[in-house]
Amino acid sequence: MSLPLSLLLTVLIVVAWPAPARDLEAVLGRMDEHAAAFRDMTARVRKSAFTAVLNETSEESGQVWMKRSGSRMMMKVEFTRPDARSVALDGASAQIYYPKIRTVQIYDLGRHRNLIDQFSLLGFGTSRRDLQRNYAIRLAGEENVEGRRCARLELIPKSAKTLEQVRKVELWIPEDAGYPVQQKFTQPGGDYYLITYSDPKLNTGLSEAACRLNLPRNVRREYPQK
């Protein structure tokens, strides 16, 4: 006797699509392994910023450097298009350098330091325990990013204060790696940042100096918070 069509479809779906919980565990397991081994990374980066009120998107592209030294995380991004500027994060300090006007703006992150650390390096060196402590996580499907098949994770912050800044985070994790090739941060008003990484190079022995701004001697220093 032949199988009823409804039963046959059910069997095919179960075989073809593993249980979502099991898939999520596999993705988080890869991320945990990557977090334990992560020391540094360089990659090309593209950032898209969407402004909901204007229904406009702007784009920047350049290079990113990240390094973990013990519990300390450092990061530098050099945007080259459309306008040159560099951003560096190191502990409680953030610097933005505008080479056309030879000016660096220096910020004290203060009470926002933990939030900046959490978002700027999310998925790079972030353990499963930290992710599950700070977010409600679900597997939201699969997509291709930069020619790689990826699991898309949706992360909803558990902290009410964090939700005031970011309503949802999405990470695209390749099936053959434990770090994101794309991140999306959606704000309460519908604005979002989409960050895409390509040609990543991991654990190459990156120096701390590579994550600092290379400023000219006659640079003008500004402290916008004062």
C-alpha cells in the first residue's frame, strides 16, 4: 500500500530539515569554539546605515582590525569610501579621526563602555554563556552572504536599558565557521546598521599598534563632551 501524500510530505520535511533547536545548538557550539580560540581578525568591511524617517541608506567601506588581549578588546576601522575617517575603540576611550581636516575627536565612553563592547565585537570572541545571558536567541533561517551559506540568528536584548538603544540584533554565521560575516543592529525607530565582513583573516598575530590610530604630529584634538 502506498503512503498517503500528507504522510510522505511530513517524512520528507522531517528528514530534510533538522529540528530548529538542534540546529541552534550546533551554531552556538561553533560560536563557542571560535570564542575560545579568538585572538585577532582583519577583514574588509562594508557598513550600510538606514534612516527610517528619510527612507534613505548611506554606505561606507574600508578595513577593520580587532584584537583581544586577555579581557581587553581593541578595534580600529578605517573607512576609505566615500569619505576617509578612522574609528578606534580601546577600553573606555573612543577616537574618530578625520584626515581631511587633521582632527581627532576623543570620547570617554564612561557608563556606555559595556554596551559599546557588547555590540562592537558581538560574535567575535563572544561565548555562548555571554550570548544567552544577554539575549533571547532564535534561529531565523538560512541565507547566503558573501557567497557563504549562513544561519541567521535573531537576538533580542534582555536588558530594558539595552532595548532603549537596540531592539534586535541579527547575526549571519557561516556553516563552516563560528563568527559572523554579517551583523544587523535595529534601533527602536526602525533605523538600522548592516555591517558585512569579507576576506577575513583570523589569529595572525596582530599587534596592538595595528588597532590604534596612526595620527600625524600636528593633529588637532577635540573633546566634544567638554
